[in-house]
Amino acid sequence: MERRTLIAQCTKFYMRQTNLAHNLAGLSSTGFSLCYWRRIDIAALTRQNSLSPLANNHKFRAREMSKMKAIVVHEFGAPEVMKLEEFTTPKAAAGQAVVRIHAAGVNPFDTYMRAGTYAIKPPLPYIPGGEGAGVVDSVGEGVTKFKPGDRVYVGHPITGTYAEYSLALESQLHRLPERTTFSQGAGIYVACGTAYHALYHHANARASETLLVHGASGGVGIAAVQIARAIGMTVIGTAGTDKGLELVRREGAHHAFNHKTAGYTDAILKATNGRGVDVVLEMLANINLAADLKLLARFGRVIVIGSRGDISITPRDLMARTASVRGFVLWGISEADEADVHAGLYAGLDNATIRPVVGKELPLGEAVRAHKEIMETGALGKTILIP
Ligand code: NAP
């Protein structure tokens, strides 16, 4: 997607959320700096607390001034710009809830955002983390669907999840099925939500079709394998290590191939008896897109989920197959599709067709390590931080 289009799409989406958060927080526009990430920036959080009409009440003042541990980014750059600090615990205004985060999901986009290379740059300083799971700690006026003590997962909350507490709109909370652990819950929205959205809303995947998950050993890929297998598709997955291949097979792929082995695309084609695959979910399009087009059957679709650069393709490969390439970012999802995603994920988690795989659990203070390792090869599921 062209960068400008992406920015426009994301900005529209974030402003919709921002205005809502802004109105609910009851802050003046001058006292509330831009919060693209559906997240108030930390300076605004401080102002919110200090400007609260409850500030003169000692009981509430004590609560407002309580501190939490959080990872804070003061400048864009290398992983080391993330510092473990004490910060004011957020407080729920009307329509909001504070969640005690038990596990925070680490995603590749967290690293792009921290580096300052992502299409969206949050105002500095900010707390990273677009998803997590925990227990509702407190709710603001007008919140009716959740109460303190409820187990939830959060997607794109107002303040980041690399912290002991995260502030979210009621609409950003989702029930965590009893059988799902907090660490699994921290990897639901971005990984499983992306896989679900890609298969159902973009690929229009059907049970009779063959799917290639190009990069199946990571968070998104494993979820895609599980969902596709559950709906009856023939599933082919790739990974870059023997352990990754084993995991991909264990989670439901009929065939698994190493994307680092020469000639592996020929082996994929052979596994389809030369027919090709109907759908490719692509995690690294800048490396694989040209080859993906040659792996497609007639009317095949490549869904670009991840890409870290440019690539040349042969358009005739599309023409010869009446094929298409489509990309998306989860942040651009419509409200209707998002509701569909959460309903589908809840059902899948509840009946165990979706089983988020936790590859690595690290203490919150090891966020720097988590950001370094998630960009290395050898993925085996989700990386989680435990505050
Ligand atoms: P992840 O857990 O770090 O997994 C990365 C996956 O890519 C692993 O399976 C890895 O396999 C695989 N990979 C590495 N080299 C590859 C190659 N040459 N060909 C094919 N696959 C290769 O990341 P994730 O959370 O699953 O996300 C995957 C990608 O999607 C990332 O780029 C992320 O930024 C993007 N993403 C996009 C959206 C969206 O809204 N569009 C949402 C979520 C994620 P090995 O490690 O086994 O080699």
C-alpha cells in the first residue's frame, strides 16, 4: 500500500478513536496532545490525573498518584531507548477501564514504531504495546459490559501494555475464555486477529482450497494454520528451522517446508501436484512476492501481511492466472469486521481450534531483549512480556 494511503487510512481510524477517547476523558484539545495510537501520550496522562476534579479529594489523590512500572520510550531509536521506569498509574474516566496487565504481547510493529520507521509515530514519550491480557482493575462511569475482576484481553488500548496497568476504552476490552491463559491472551488480537481477518475478510478462503502460510512459525502464521485447518483447508506452512517446521506440523499443517532451503518452492508446487495454491498468506513479501505469484493456481490470491522493503514482480504471472495481490493493515479494519473477528476468536479459543502458542515469556524489564530477538529468525510462537 502506498505510504500516503496507509497514513490517511490509519489517521482516519485513529482520529475516530482519539476523538472518542478525548471526549470521554473530558480534556480540552490543548491539554490533550495528538494520540494517533488510540493512546494518550504520557504527558497527557499526567495532565489528566492532575487536572481531575477529584484531585482535591485526598482519597482519590492517593489513588491517582500511585505508581506503576512501565517501559517508556522518550526518543525513537535502537531497542535500548526503552527504559523501565515508574510512572503514574492511569485512572479510568467515563467509558474507560483500567486493566491490570498480566501479560503483554510483543509484535514486530512495536519495533518499527520504537525505531520511528513506522507510518504512525506516537507522540513522545510513550508506553509501547498494542495488546495484552489481564484483569479489569477499575471502570469509569457508564461502563456496563465489564466490572473489576473480569478476565480480559485488550487490543490497541489508550495507553500501552508494556506496563503494570493499561487504560482502555470499554470497546477495546474483550472477554478472555476461562481456558485461555493470560500469556496466550496477550497474543490474541494482533496475531490471531490478523490471521482471522486475512483468511475470512481478505482471502475469502474456502474449505476446498489449498493455503500456503509463508512464514507459519510466528504468531500470525501459527494462528492461520490452526484456523485454516479447522475450516477444512489443505494447509502448507513454511519455517526457517527444524523446530519451527515441527511446530507448524503439530499445529495442523499437512506439509511444512523450510524457506531457507534451496528449491523449497518447487517442493511446494510438487505437494499440490503442480496445480498451485489458491491462497498465500505472506509474512515477508519483500523477499517472497515474486515467487508467490508463480506458486498460485488459477484465481489465486496473495494476501500481503508483512513486508520490510521493495521487490520486483512479473505482472504476467498475475495475468496468466487471473490472480490478485491484496494487502492490509489490521489498524484499517472496519468496525463490522472487527466485531466479526472478536466473535470468531472467542468461539475459536473457547472450542480450542485457536490455541495461541507462547514461544517466549520474559519479565517486563527485558523488553530490549524481546525487541532484539523478535527480529531474528527462529520464531516459535509469540513473545510475551510479564509485568
Ligand atoms: P513473528 O512471530 O516474528 O514471525 C515471523 C515469521 O516470518 C516467522 O514464521 C518466520 O519464520 C517467518 N520468516 C522469516 N523469514 C522468512 C522468509 N524468508 N520467508 C517467509 N517467512 C519468513 O511475526 P508475526 O507476528 O507472525 O508477524 C509476521 C509479519 O506480519 C511481520 O512482518 C509483522 O510485522 C506482520 N504483521 C502485519 C500485520 C498487519 O496488520 N498487516 C499484523 C500483524 C503482523 P522463521 O523465524 O522460522 O524463519
